[in-house]
Amino acid sequence: MREEIRSDGTPCTPVLRVVEDVDVVRLTLMHPPLNILTVEGLEELRQALELAALRPALKAVVLAAEGRAFSAGLAVEDHLGNRATGMLDAFHGVFQALWALECPTVAAVQGAALGIGAELATFCDIVIADESASFGQPEIRAAVFPPIAVLHYPRRVGPARTLRLLLTGQVLSAAAAERIGLVDRVVPVGTLAGAVDAEVNRLRSMSAVALRLTKRAVRETLGLPFDEGLAVLEDLYRHTVMTTADAEEGLRAFVEHRKPIWRDR
């Protein structure tokens, strides 16, 4: 964390704690109680994600938050005047960096996840929320729309549910979000950290290169016609997956009834 200075000379609160392990990076929003994000905070988050992307042995990036809310959204003042253009650039930069991560991403959500908070959480590959969590895109009430939700939600929950969420500004409980696929798993309050650790440990038991290539396979074939998608997958499998050291090791370990020793390449 570091202190940031706005263009008008006023300080703003550091927003991010970064904890790095050999194969996992944990990014925690640190502006409680509501973790309202500013342009400077978005830049800090983008830089952390871009650094994580440079580490091919990573098996997970975890996005979490301190306080009673995951994030209640962007600072309203950053939408106004000469800060609006910089806000949009910083906002989209975070999601471009998150999209560029080849390893799995896991969101740990408690309390309100609204606006960019909901977009950040649900943009992750695996979304785990406790029963206190809520998700919504209230932008319509301010006569604007949420660009990332417009692009991403149809892939997660389908176009009809996306339109209902965005046109009404409805806020969903964690259970309701899980029912429509916006959230992957809901756990009791007080058990979120343990549930996320268990999920991360499952990922850590896998090969880093296999995790990356599986995520790539899903992304590259999403929406393709069957024959076209199958051709993409066959090429990826033949010429990339089967040339990795871990594919050789994994198959041999299976035949020999032993635990594989991953080289993560």
C-alpha cells in the first residue's frame, strides 16, 4: 500500500494490500467500511494485476476486501468534470488486466458488491460469497449504464437476466445471485475465508500450465460453432497441451498410480 495524491493535491487513502506466495497472489481492497474505489485505487489494482500476469507459475489470484462490504462502487466525484475521462480509462484498465490473467481468479465477497464491486467480483472465474453478500448494478438510477456488466453479464447469466438486472437496478441477495449463476457458491457468514482457502488449495494441487491452458481453451471457443470450436481445441491439444512436461507427468502418474510431481510447464 502507498499514499496517493489526487491531481488537486489532496491525499487519498491507500486501497490495496498485496500478499504474494509462490503460486498464489491475494489482493485485498483496504478502504473500509465500503471500499469505495477512486481513480488512484483503480490504477493501483491494475498495476498489481499486471504484475501478477507476469508470473507463469501462479495457480490463483484471489480478490477480497476488508470491512463490511466488498465494494459499494466507484467514487461519485470521479464521474464528474475533468476526472471522468481518467476514471473510464482506469476502470477499463482494471478489467483488461483481469482478463489478461491466464491463471484462475477467485473472488471472496461479503456485504455489498455494487456497481464496479459487482463487476469485479463476478468477472472472476470463481465467485464465493457469504450469506451477507448482495449484488447489483444501480447505474440506471443515475441515467448511465455499467459497460463491463453490459459486456460480461450475458456470458454469465444470459441476455434476458442481464437486461432485467441493468434496467431495474435490482439488488440481489447472495442466494438469488447463486440461483441465476452470478455467484458460484454461497457459504455461511464467518466461513468465507476457509471456503476460499479450500478452493485455492484445490487449484494449488493442479498443474499451473494445465490450469492456464484449460482457461484458454474455454475462452477461445466460447460462442464458436461446434466444428470450428473443435478444430481450435484439437490444435491446442495436439500442439500445446501434449508438448508440456506436466501432461507427460500427469499421464504417467495416473498409469503408475502415484501422485504427480508438477513442473508447472
